[in-house]
Amino acid sequence: MSNSHSINATRNSQGGGLVPRFCGFLCHIQIRKNEMTTEEATFDTYPRHYALGLVKDDYISDKQLALVLLKAMSNEDVRQALDANELSPRFTRVHL
């Protein structure tokens, strides 16, 4: 079978899988044999650490992270998070 888009790959420097050098379309995917990068492992196992690392490494701002997370949360999730951190109206009301 003939393929007009051929991939010419070389071994990556870490000795893992193959990294495409050229293909007929944009190749941004690293082909690996059953190996997971540290970032992927952190994302899968500790997503909170991964998210905070994005801010620490200046990939996104803390405001951007808050917006991303708020958009993904339900209204009830937001209420619970605010209440659990004593930021809901029952904690922020000024008592006279």
C-alpha cells in the first residue's frame, strides 16, 4: 500500500520512542512505546499539582486558571468551594 505522506523518524535523545522528523502534514505527536512523560503522569495522578505548576511556570496566570476552572464547574460546585473556603455570603457578611 502506497502512502503519499511518509514519516521519517529517529530515536529521541532520552532513548524512548520515535520522534517524527518529517511528514507530509504537521506532526507534533511524539510516538512512544508505553512510556509516559513526567507531565502526563502528574496530570493523571495529581491534576491539582499540574494546574498549579502551569501558574508557577508562567504558562498561564492565576486569573486564567481560576476562569478555566470556574467555567468547568457546575453552579453547585462553585457554591460548595466558596463555602468550604469561608468565602460564601454567610462568612463574608459584615455583622453589625
